Amino acid sequence: MAATVATVRRPERTLATRIYLIEVFRGLVVTTRHLLVNLYRHARRALGLGGPAGAVTIQYPEDPARLGARARTRHRLLKRDDGSPRCTACLLCETICPARCIRITAEDSPVEVVEKRAKTFQIDLGLCVFCGYCAEACPVDAIHMDANKVELSTYTRADLIWDMAELMDDKPKRPSLPSLHP
Amino acid sequence: MTAKRVTFKLNGVTLEAPEGQLVIEAAKAAGVEIPHYCYHPALGNPGNCRLCVVEVAGAPKPMVSCRTQVREGLEVYTDSEPARRAQASSLELHLVNHPLDCPVCDQSGECGLQDYYMKFGRYDSQVREAKEHKRKRLEIGPHVMLDQERCVLCTRCTRFTEKITKTSELGIFGRGHKEFVDLAPGQRLDNAYSGNTVDLCPVGALTDKDFRFKVRVWYLDQTPSICADCSRGCNVSLHTNTKRPWHDEGRRLARVKPRHNPEVNQWWLCDEGRYGFKKFDEDRLGRVMRLIPYRRELAWETALDELASELRRELEALGPEGLAVVASGALSNEDWAAFKAFFVDALGCKRFLFAPQPDQLGIEDDLLRRKEKVPNLEGGKALGFGSAVASLSWERLEADLEAGKIWGLYLIERDAARFWGAKASALLSKPRLVVWQGPWKGRTGELAHFRLPATAHIEEDGHFTNFEGRIQAYQKALEPLGQARPDWSIFEGLRQRLGAAQKAAR
């Protein structure tokens, strides 16, 4: 695939920006405004007067990240009531995936009404763009993006690939170790 | 006898057609698609699917266009409101008991129900009743799987076994909504053309066992080609999977489907040609090798230089009588031309063997299959190798090899070692130079001095001449493996090297 190149022009440097002092003061004005607005909001709330909440700094990673109710996080493969995977390997998620991070191979299911099931199911989180199309496309509600895990970084790219057992929480993800041959 | 031409109106457009032609055919010729399942030009028009209904001016109710003939002044509407409504209602009836298991059905993506629903249906289902369940996942033959629930009872498959193969393995049983397609008692769908029922089936009732769950059809690319499994030269379409190599166990060629050619294979393809494609991804050669005196990989230029100089040395010392060339009818016409220019014109070689080995001869029938299981013996004959076919026989070659009369053996795509069996290594150790050239390694590939990888016909453009003398083109569907290059370019490379040396000697 050919890369497209966009040329971005830098803003011209006028005398006012080259003096620098003016820009420093403009920055300080913004900082001060935020300080005063938040001081005012926190003070109002502390006095029980209500109004909009002031900004709070979250001490991530010491404190856990607060995720929205509909945040798309790591994938999860769901199971039927009998514990078998819901996935029928229709490959719609693999087809819709714009990042091509899903790889599925199929086989015959021992259950006749199910007919088809996944033999292997891999998601390469290093490629995933977390768009959620896979969960949207699934006709049997087998894949969700609600594991609520966002700390997924690893030492090697290969460790970013999750297999079916790992996505179903049947097997813990192998911890990633620094590669000896980076 | 030519039928009288009459004028009739199709969707308000005045058209001309032979009198008595079916409206569905006349519409197709005019580029108007009428949905249909049961009608097939080769299998007749039972008119049982009721999907091709159209409005005919003056008729009190919709008419099936596969049983209405064109006559002077006929006025047909395929896209009027009543016609569209009738077609959609027919489709809805077909889907009453359909399981809608498209996610697990191999037909999805090329299914008549899906396509027609999007083109002619788009209704909101009124069916509230529970679906009738039938048997699924039945292996009815070595190549075909049956799912009775998905069937629309168009009877194309039963008519195929009845009219084309005349084996009548399939039938329709039961009545009403409990009607189903099944094998006749005690039968199996194991005729030599059983794969065609899968093509004929407009829905997912009959699917390929071989292709089952391998690749989704929308990942496949199609390339027009010619079947190389016998001298009939059936027109085929190669379905290749190159973009997602993790499917189908890494095979590049996923399946072979027939292409319609009224003069060669009509709509059909035999099972040998249809399911013989796995060889293109197995035991292939990709590297130029010299195995004797010691094993090493070579660049093409080096290999051709070395081979040309050895051929020249032996030719000058021992003459062309001791060089035997074994080729098969798998070469294209282009290859044959370069073959002749090199072996006959440049080397003066006289000992050729083209006669098919017994393992290249198979069953012949009066539908498609031919006895010679190679595509292009005829192309060689056209270049004058017709009489040469008899110049050397397999017995003679064996005797000459044993007597030490042959210093060089050039084998092209004919795995002689497999044919000779246990005595192969003794026979192939006699000549001073054994060259193996072909797409596959085979057994000979392990015993030769030089091993030259050639492309298979699916990896090059070219032409085959079939047994009737019909020249047909095939196209490149896949990239060559590794260093492999077409046979003609190998012959040409050798010829140029020998020619240059001869010129220098003069």
C-alpha cells in the first residue's frame, strides 16, 4: 500500500512570536484562568452551593483508570450456557475488521445444530484499532469488547497476539518477558 | 432450420427474438435478469420454483417466464408492480422453512437466496410459524454434503443425475412442506461428475465437502483458466486465496469451478479435474539445485551456464544420439515452440519420448473425460512431434539406459523414477547427465544431476491445444514459487548459451 503524504505548513514566525515574551505571558494567562476557574468551582462545591465540578487529577497508574460505561477495551469471547464457545466461525468479524487483526480457522462442530466452530481464533492487539466493528458484526453475540483491560503492553509484538483460550479467560495470558534478542 | 423472428415487448421496449424462445432466455439475451432457481438451459424448465413470474399483458395472473414462449405481439413486464410483488411472494415462500444459518453456510456470498432477497425481495417477513426441521450435514457422496433444510426443491440436482450423468442417485421424497431431497435407497452420489450438483444448487443445500469451512467465498479471486487434467481442455475458473494465507491450510488455490463454454465442456467439469488442484500446492520446486557431484543451490544464470557447457562438452564428444528427452503433454504451445528450437534445431536431438506412461492414462467417457490425462499432446504433434511419439518407447528407453547407450537424459515433468519404481536409481545412475525440469519434485527430482523448477500452468500465461485441435488460452492466476520460471524461458536460456558458444567456435 502506498503511503499518502500530507505537507503541513508551519505557522509563520512573526516578530511578536520571535520576541517570545508575549507568548510566555499568553500561556500564563491560560494557566491562571484554569487555576481560578477550578478554585472557584471547588470552593462553591465545598460550601455546598453546587454548580459544575472542578477538574481533578487522577493519579494513574497508582489509581486505576476510570473507564466510561461504553468504553471499548480488550476483546472477550463469550460462551454458551454449556461452556462451549459461542463463536461459529462465520468470519464476519474477520471480514469487517479494518485492521485485519483477526485470524480464524474453522472446523466441524461435534454438535449438529451448531455445525461449525472456530478451530483457532487469534486477535493481534498490536494491529487492533479498537473500532468495535467485530462486536457489531457478530451475528451470534460471541465477541464483546468489554474486558475493561487497557494495560495491554508487552515486551514483544508476538505477545500482543491473544488466542481463543486467552480471550475466553480459560487460560491466563502468558506474562510478557523482555526479549533477549530485541 | 431457423425459427421465424418475431417482435415482442419487454418492459415496454420492442425486441426481436426467434418465435418460441422462452421469455426468460429472451430477457437474458436483452440483459434483463429474471430471478429463477429451477430453470437451467441444460436441464429444462419444470417450472416448479415459481420465482420467474412475470406480468403478461392480457393474462389474468402472473405467468412463469421459463414456460412462456415468445410470440408476435407478446407484452411482458418483469419489473412492474404486480410482477415484482409476485416474485417477492415466491421468494418469501421459499424462505418459509429455510433455516437462515448463513453464518455457518458455505454458500453465503454466492447464494441464490441472499442475492435474490437483496435484488427482488426486501420484504418484511410475515411468517410467524415455527420452521420445519429436516436433516443436516449428510455426507451423500465422496465430494458432496447435503443439508435438506436449506433446499428450495428446485430439482436441478436430481435432473442433473437423471439427464446428464444418467445415474439418478438423487430424488425428491415426501410431500408439501415435508418434501425433501435425498439419495435414492441404497445409492451414494459417487458418479464421476458429482461436483457439478454443487454448482447447480442455487442455495446451500449441496456444498463441497472438500471446500467445507476452508475459506469464505468473498476472499477468493477468480482467474479464467483451462483444466490441465486431461486433453479435453475444459474451461475453468481458478479460485485463489492469496490475501489471507492462514485459511485453507495455506493453500493458494482454494477450488476450481467450471466456466461455461458451449463447445467444449458446456457447464460441467468432472470430479478429477475439479478436485485435483491440491497438487499445485504440494511437493513443489522453488529452488534451482545441482545435486551431483554435490548438493548446492544455484542462481539461474550459473545453472544454465553449467548445464549448457556440460551439454556442449558431451555433445561434442559423444554426439546427439546419446541424448534422450522425455517430455509430457503438460507443456504449453509456447513451451513446445521453445522446446523444438532448443532440442531439435540447436542440439539436433533425435530421441524423444512423449508417449504417455500408463499412469497418465485413465478413464474415458462420452461426456468429458479423455483417456490422456495430460492437456497438450496435440500442441506437440502440431510442431512435428507426432511421429516422434513412436521414436522411443518406455521399454526401449529402459533397455538403452541399461546398455549404457544414453549419456544424457533430460526429463520434463515426467516423473520417470516413480514409474520405474525400485530400479529407478540404478537406471538414472547410468547417464553422465540427468536433468529434471518441472513444477514438482517427484522422485526423479531427488535422483537428477540438475533440478530446474518450472512454473505450473496456473502460474503463467499460455495456450493449450486440446484433442480436437482447439487452441485455448489460460491466464496466470498465481505468482511463481521461488525461482520457478516457465519451461520456454529455460529452453530459451539454454539455447542462447549454446548458440553463443557455437558462434564463438566458428
